Amino acid sequence: DAAAGEHAMLNLDAIQSLACGGLFLLVGYAIRKRVPLLARFSIPAPVIGGLLVALALLACRQWEVTPVRFDTTFKQPLMIAFFTAIGFNASTSLLRIGGRQLLLFLGLASGLAVVQNLVGIGLATAFGLPPLFGVITGSVTLTGGPATGMAFAPVFAEAGVHGAASVALANAMAGIVLGSVIGAPVATMLIERLKLRTPTGSPHAAATVTVTLADEPPAGAPRVEEAAYSGLRNFVWRLLAMGLGAWISGGLGQLGLTLPAYIGAMLVGALIRNIDDRHGWFGLSMPTIDVIGNTCLSLFLVMALMDLHLWELSGLALPLLVNLGVQSLIVVAFCCWPLLQLMGRDYDAAVMASGFIGFMLGTTANAMAVMSSLTERFGPAPRAFLVAPIVGAFLIDFTNAIVITFFINGWK
């Protein structure tokens, strides 16, 4: 592959590659807008655009042609910037809002992430593949989704998993589709079989109206100078978290721990957020941080996929299909029991189960889409929309990173 890259017809530098990524990101949004099926399954636009390039390069490979070579220098900084935003979202005040149920839901999700890796290792061993192949097809890409999968892929590649990035993409994409397809039918079956009803007029319905995952917009539109300064300030805090986090990640690496590059930045981001919640020293604006984070995620994903070697998946189709089938059955069984029982065995618990399937096989976007489809049919589920998004959007990323790190260092 390296030799083929040297004889590419066109070599793009880092800036040109980033610009190309941005262009195909917009192409991904345009395609999703025109193909309703892609929107229905919550397929991310960056995945559509990046995969289009990867498929084109795969086709060119059949004729032994390498039309372009990308410089993905900006890929890692973009990835770290996104996960820093995850750290900024990890507020202990959100844990207090959700209370016992939020912690229980997070505990169940984290426990199932461990199970996903153990099952993946068992299946990988049965197929004569490295144990870490089972981890990357376990919680890395199912609980974590494509972003976590592509972030950890270099670590797995260094540990000997052949075609780690391609495997991560294939497993994550299949999980997204399965999470969208399975979640609603399973919850519908539970609601109808157990005759569950929406808690209309319950205390939760009134209490959660004011609960948001981000700051409320100000009463009046800020002046241009104030808005610009706010954006600059939040951008600087993000850069500070990334800089300090690099030292922390380096220090942990010297202790012999194999960690993704974003761990330190994510921890510093969480520290800054909770200090700001308590003292207000940094003046964080979560909407601004989220916009920057989502932009970085989109560009990271499209650039990672543009440089993907899909031909490395040759011969792995059967292990991937068997793993996805078994993992899906386990997630569904887990939702029917014990998750439904422990979360209250009521209507909100059933809707939470659908969201759980969505983000434990796919992404939080899948979870929200599935839950919304259920509430449109059966009525509001305020407790579910408080607990599931908080866990799926960022808290599970913290615990899953710990789980993944444990398995990597245990089986490398």
C-alpha cells in the first residue's frame, strides 16, 4: 500500500486533504437528503461521503490504479478535539438530575460493554482470529460507534489486528443499521405484551421540561463582539484541555498503559467543566463547544474513511456476520431482562430499552430516532428522554474507554 501511494497520480497535502474531506462531507449530506432510507437508519453524513471515496479507491484497485493519495495529518487533532467536547459534557450536575436511574442505566450499559468484549473474544478465538479482533468488533464499535472505532483503530493495528480500520468501519456501520431496525420492534413488543401506558401527567413530565443537555439561549441576541469573544474563549479552553491532556496521555503511556490519544484531553475537559459548574471561572458555553465538537467529529470521520483500505476485509465476512448476530441477540435479551425490570418495568423503561438497543449497537442518533418513533405512536416518555441521551451521548464514552483500555492491556 505504501508503494502504491508513492505512485499515486495525485498527492494531496494536509490542507488539500482537509478541504477534500470537507467537500465530501457536504456530498454526504446531499446524498442523505435525497435518499430517505439513509436518513431513516440515521447513517451519519460523514460516513456516506467518506465511504464513497473508499469505495471509489477500492474499484480503482481492481485496475491497479491509485488515483490519489491523502495526507491525513489533521485526522488525529480533529479526533482529539471531538472527544475533548465529550469531556466538557461530563458534568456531575447531570448525574444529580438523573439520580439513581441514570447511574443504574449507565452501570447496565457499562456492564454490557464488558459482555460484548468477552463474547467478541470468544467468537474471534473460535474463528482462529486474535482476541483483540473480538474487542474491536465488541464494545469498541458497537457501544462506541464509528468515531470510537476509528479512534482506536491505530492502537489495534499496532497490536496486530490486520485491517483494524476497515473492520471497525464495517462492524460499526452494520451495528448502526441493526440498532435502527431492532430497537423499535422490540420496545413495541414489550409495550403491547405488558400493556404499558405513557405516564401522562406524571411528575416526570413536568419536571423534565426544563432539563436540557446544553445552556439555555440568552433572552436577547448577543452583540457580534460578545458572541465572537465567547466563541474564542471556548475555543481556547478546548485547546488548553488538548494541550494538558497530551501530557497526561504521555505520562500514562510511560506507565505501560496502551491508551487512545484522546483520553488525557477528555479527562482535562471533564475537570474544567466541573470546576466551571461550581465556580463559573471559565464561562463555558456548551452550545458553542458542541458545535465545534460536532464539526471536528464530522471532518475526522470523513477523513478517516477516505483513507480506508476496504480490501483488507477480504475473508472476514463470516466472522463479522456471526459476531453481529450473536451480539444483537444478547443486547435484545438484556433489554427484555434485566434492563426492563431494573428500570421500573413501565412504559418509560420500555422506551429506554429501545434507546439502549440504539446506542449499544449503533449511535445516540439511532437511539433518539427509535425513541422518537415510539413516542409519536404511544405518547411521551419524559424519563426515558432524560436518562438515555445523557448516558448514550457522552457518559458511556467515559466508561467504555476504561473497558476498552482494560481489554487492550489484558490481551495485547
